[in-house]
Amino acid sequence: MRFSPQFLDELRARLPVSEVVGRRVKLRKAGREWKGLSPFNKEKTPSFFVNDQKQAWFDFSSGKNGSIFDFLMLTEGLSFPEAVERLAAEAGMPLPKVSHEEEAREEKRRSLADVMEMAAQFFEATLAGRIGAKARGYLADRSLDPATQVKFRLGYAPGERFALKEHLGNQGVSVDDMVAAGLLVSGEDIPVPYDRFRDRVIFPITDQRGRVIAFGGRALEKDAQAKYLNSPETSLFHKGGTLYNIAMARAAAHKGAPVVAVEGYVDVIAMVNAGYEGAVAPLGTALTEDQLALTWKMADEPILCFDGDGAGRRAAYRAVDIALPLVRPGKSLRFATLPEGQDPDDLWRSGGREAIDAVLSAARPLADMLWMRETEAASFTTPERRAALEARVGEITATIGDETVRKYYRRDFGERLRKLFFGSYERPRPGQRPGQSQGRRPNSEWRGANKGRKPGRDATPADRYSSFATRPGDGPYVVASPQLAASPIMRGHRAAIPRREALILQAAINHPWLLDEHLEALEGTEFRHPDAEKVKAALIDIATHHGAAGGAADGEAVRGELSRRGVAELVERIERSITVPSVWGARPDAAPADVAMTWNQLFALHRQWHSLIKELKDAEQALGRDTTEANYTWLQDVKARLSVIEGTEALVEGFGASSGRGASGF
């Protein structure tokens, strides 16, 4: 709704700024003005002033100022129309009338919103009823307890073709309205419209005010045509223009919660359960410009959290392309990468809040992600390749819409290019302009010169990885590539238990005879996660003092022994980290031949992977110390061998599904 200047002026005149602001900020008279403590920053000396004559407020601690509308928008997260409607109601002013056409459209939207609310209540009641037992069991398997189901208004759509249609029809809702709301499937070739959502767990999607505008449904049957199904585009719902959990996230963000965008409904719920109430998710598509704008309304630097696999990297890079033309001073993005094979739900159930904290605390700025994309898989050994990179960087930064941001990106990338091509550059002295070297004339272009090198002897390719480098003092660069940074060696104890370590321990617990035959191998295996190491030590102690064939003949007996040693909770955490039962040979009901084969494969991969991670660290440190072609070739060889290991591990983890032992996942 658009409001005329006359209406807004009248509203301002009826509501003094001190009255509106005074409901949230304790004000005291100071001459012709009022003053109080800033609602945006913690302070002891008042720097927040209100002037009723100017119909404005000023916060000198944060630099913010504005009208009564701005105050409600900033402190309560309201949109401008919402702020106007709220204040008009307080002032007793009727909202201006709109045209008959617009009034009819608004009335239609209100009636459809009522229909969607009735549908949401039906789905909720069905989930709680007798026929919702299967869906409740499914949600329980995903650790979505009843309190969570109520909080997110989860529901269940029965499998019948006309269950919702008949329910709403009995409430007086017309078929046309059900079709317009996206609840029924209709068409010229469909003689009788039928329910769109059938035999699905239902996730209501709301607008920013918390009104239900659409649904997402997750199929319970494996052979369903679509695993996830969203409402179609309607007058209420545009999937690229809203986010799942937007209402709760907006309220949380205005209380200081970080805004984190993840990939799916259950991921959002896991993040909220972990304490990140500002979690949101796009609705089955890549992040759009409109969705990005929504996140920026909630936070200056929202975090985009993607899977650690190739698809996750591609999604991150697409988000980079969408964001670059839109970034402006103070508005950017950070990118967090999940451990490969785990989503936020997996991470929350296996590692708790600490594991998610570890991932988000390592989030990278937008500029780093852009630089990584342009340099991670390229070689710059020739002048032509270097020129191509410089041209590419120039083209990319030219897409940045804001002139000031574009200037700083060019300066930052100019420094990165000089470091990449000519080795480390000197840091500017205090007061020295970026790009101006000590004792040399200013150089604002991306072309650099290293006078310490002889003509014709360009730097070796070592600095291709300098986007990940840090330089402590004057020492050599120590490079941390994505593989090394993501490894348990670098992530430390806060990260989730690596799935391979968990699988080895699970196999030993479920099949104690492995301890008899492979005790020495287990003793000599290095586990990087301290919880896994503790359980391993307890298993070795059990096998040494009791014997797997004696006092601990089966998995339950081993679990009892582990409980007596005080590691039962760690065992539960290890088993929670295996969120997808894709490795059949570690499960209790696997045949001995499958167990032995899986055990040997897991052990071989584990040893090779750890050996290669150590070699990768050595190769990167060698490259940082001595920028030779030999060291660069060594590093590339290690990375290639790591890729082979990861591909082989994917085959091992798929064992069982290909032979009819189906794995299930949300």
C-alpha cells in the first residue's frame, strides 16, 4: 500500500517522536530536546537525542537517525508499511482508501491467507491424530521432538486424494480458492482437482509477519516422484521472494542473533535448536537477489552455510556472482563450509553446538571466496596465464555496482595479484597509501615489479596458494589449502567426529571378534578426534583384560563394558555422527564377510588419508619456505592422490545400497 505525503505528515503530527521513542528508551528533558541511552549500542553517557520540533531522533553513538517510522523499522524489524499501519492504529487514524481493484486484490489475499491458515491447522491436527503415527515416527527418527514440531507448526498431509479438499469444503471454502492458494492440483486435463500434498510431512512457510503463505512437503515413501514438493507460485507466495523461517529469524536478528542461510527446512530447525535462531533457507532454489536483500535487511554480513562437497562450492560461487553487483558499504557476505558429507542437522546431532560454532567461526569473507574461485584450479606459470587472470579479475570487479566498494576490491585484488605473481609484498607503513611500496613510487595499477629478481626470472608458482597464507612476523608463509584447513588436524577438537573414525569404532563395538583379530592394527591407528581416541583406548583395554571372545562376546556386552568405563555418552555421540547408514558392514546385522571387507577398506583409507594429510602439510610448508617448481609439483601430486582417496571412500560408503541394502536419508 502506498501512503500519500499528506497522510504521513498528519501521522507525524499526531504522534510526537518523544512519545513513540519513549516507549522503548527512557528519556529525560534536556532543554528543547530529550536525551537517553542509545537503544543500538551499550553506553553509560547518553548520546541519543529526540527533537519533537524537527520530528526526528539522532543517535550519535551509532550514526543512525530518522523519523518515527525509521525507529520502529530499526528497533522492531518492521517494514515501512507495517510501521505506518502500527502507528496509524495508535494514533486512531484510518488507513487511506485504495482503488476498488486494489481493494479487491487485497481482500482476495486476505481470504487466501485465511484458507492457508485453515489448511495449516488441518495438517497439524492430522499429524497429532491417529493417521499421523507414521509421520510422527519419521520426525522422531530425525530428532524432531514434539516441542519442535509445535514450534515450527509441522504437520502431515494424509495419503488420500481428497482429504484436505473435503475438510476445507466442509468449512465453506470454495474449490476456486483452494486452487488459487495452491492447495489443489487442477488443469484442463484434470476433471476433478485433487490435493497437491499427499502422504507428506508438511513444513508451513510464512511471510515476514508469520502468516502462512505456502507449504513444503517431504515425501514419506521412497518411490515418490518428488522428494520435496513446494506450493506453486500464487498471489501470496513467490518462492524466490521469501525465506523459510523468515518471521522468527527477523525477530531474532533484531535482538542481535546472527543470520545464517542454510539449504533446507530440517537444517534450519537444527540450527535453531542449536541456538542460532536467525537461521533461514531458500525454498528449493539457489539464493536469489530478493532473498539476498531480505538477509541484508536483517544483518549486514549474513553467513551462507554450504555443504563441503563440489555442489556446495558451486552453490557458494553462484551466490558470489549474485552478490557482487549488489554489495555496498557495510553490506557483504561470509561463507561457511560444512565438513564433507554432513549437513547442519548431521552436525548438530553428532557434535552439538560446539561443532556448528567451529564451522561458523571459520566463515570466509566474500572477497576470499571470489579469489579462491579464480585461483584454486589454475596455473600461472606463463605471462599469458597471469595476464588472463588479471583481465578476469578486472572483469569481475567491474560488475560491482557501488563505486566505493569497487575501488576497494580493485585495491585488495591488486595486492593479491602482486603477491601471487611476485611473492610477498611489503605491508604499508602507518599513513602510507595501500599499493605504495616503501622507497618506491606509488603504483595504483595491478602490475607490480619485484626489483629483487633478475630479469627473465619470474616467481615460481608457489604463491598460487597465497590466498590461504598467513605470515607470522617476518617468517615464511605457511599455506593452508582447503583440504588441509578442512581436515580434522586443523579443525581441532570442536569439530564433529569424522565419519570414518566413527565407522571403525562402530564396527568394533558391533562385532567384537574384530578386536581379537585386529587389536594391533587398532592400537597403531591414530584418531584425531579426542572422543574417538578415548573410545578406542577403552576398547583396547576391554580386549586386553577381558578378551572379545570371553567376557564381551557381543555388541551389547561391549557396550556394557564401555558404560562401566564412563564412555557411554561418547559412544552415543559416535553413533549419532553416522547419520546415514550407508556402510552396511559396520551395522550389527551385517554378515561377517561384509564386516571384514568393510573393516579392511576403512582401515586402508584411514591410514592413507592421514598419511596424505601429513604429507600435504609438509608440501605446503616446503612451498612456503622455498618457492620452487619441484615443491609446487609435489603439492599438486599430493592433492591428486587425496582426490583419488576421496573418490574411493565414496564407493565404500555406497556399499550396501547397490546390492539392495538401501540407505535412507532425509
